[in-house]
Amino acid sequence: MNIDEILQRTDSEVVPLPVLRLIPIKGKGGLFDSKLGGTPYFPKNMGYPRGISGDYAGKPLRLLVQLNFEQLPHIDDFPEKGILQIFLACENDALYGFDYYNKEEQTIQNGFRVIYHRDIITDVSQLMSDEDVPTAEFSDDEYDFPIRGEFVLKYE
């Protein structure tokens, strides 16, 4: 049996899922762009994401990834609009918000936050700017966050 036959047989038994390959390109993205790191899309009337308790209490979380579904091709079971974001703890934390000692409570968003903005505010005066994000409270240690810089996400 050659590789094509094996792949065809595998595909018939386990239906392949759709894949969207995201390609990070170093550079500053806009507030609405899909990206890694940088300034998030964030309404001023919402409290900026911070840790809740323990070592993370009150500390601001940093944007890991932001996906704008209007900029990406639609995949079944995913939204067609809105922005999804994941924020992480980054202060001397090699686990980036994962609570190793409290595995049963991993759904409690203390050292991380997942936010979905269904309806997007387009008036930038109502959104946080670079100056509004509490970057002064972020660690200066370049190893405290898995991303160095900002990357716009393009897709294939």
C-alpha cells in the first residue's frame, strides 16, 4: 500500500477537520487586526483583564493572541464576526497562568483570560490606546512572556 492509499483510507475513516494556517509576520497591527501580542482591541468601559487571586491578584494580563473572525475565512462551528482574545499572566511565571497545583480549577480564569467581543465598537475614541494599556506594570524581563514584539497574523 502506498502513502496515497493510506491517506485516502485514513481520510475515509477519520474525516479531516478544516485547517486555517495562521502565519505571524513581525510588525505592528491595528486595534482590530488578528495578531500575536501588541495592543488589544479593548473598550474603555470594560475593566482591563487582571489576575483575580494569589500571585496574580490585581496584576494585568498581556495579550497573547487576538483573532478577528471578520478578517478570516469562515470555518464551520466558529463565529463569522467578533474578536476572540487570550490574555496571559507574565510576571515571573514560566507556566503563563497555568495553575499547576490546582488542576481541578483550570476553568477559573485567574492567570489567564479568554474574551470574546461579539459586537465590535468601531469608534476608536471608545477603545483603549497604547497609552491606556497598563504596560508599565508588565515585567521588564524579556523571558516573562512567550512573544517578543508584535506579529500580524495572515492566513492560508
